[in-house]
Amino acid sequence: MLLDCPVRGCLVLAAMPRLCQVVLDCPTAASGPPTYVFELEDLAPDWQVGIVDADGQPAPVQTADQGEKRLITFRPSEDRFVDTRIGDYYLVFSLHPEGTPAHPVAVSISVTTSPTPPR
């Protein structure tokens, strides 16, 4: 995945439905939303990552660093989980105001699911 960030403090939005169609093979679930774990590699520490819904409201996430990887754990709400799919959410990448702008920034991303909600 490429992030284009030409200025300090920029935001990059990645629509999850499109991301799941083009970049990732997002797992589906037959009964209710699973917990998704996005694994990001090659993302500098001056980037923050969050998730918002289609209304721009932040979704609850948990983040953890595992060596060179950053894990973003997220469970869609029941009302936004559509047809066994993740729903209308966006990954939001924000470069810290003191970060170094660069474009494009290549980030490796993968996703897995777990039936257990994040704690």
C-alpha cells in the first residue's frame, strides 16, 4: 500500500471496502462481526493509525507494536457490518506534525480475524 504525504500533518484515508477488494483478502464471517487484526510493516513511528466510520466518528481500536510491526485490532459494530463484510470504515493514517513528509511511503499490510472481541 502506498501513502502519499507531501506535507507535515497530512491525513491519508483508505476505504476498507476498497482495501479489502483490491489490496487485502479480508476474511468474512457468517454470524456477526469478527475482530480484525491489521498488521502494518514498514510504517515509521511518526505515523498514527486509527479507524473511523462513514460518519467520521472514531471506532474503538487497540494498537500494539510488535518489533517492526504495528497491530491495529478492531471490531465493526453490528449495524455497520454488512453482508458478512467489514462495512463502511476507513483506515486513517496521520503524520505527526513533526514527522518528515514523503511520497509515496510504501507500507505492507495484512489482515486476519479472530472471533474474540478486543479487550
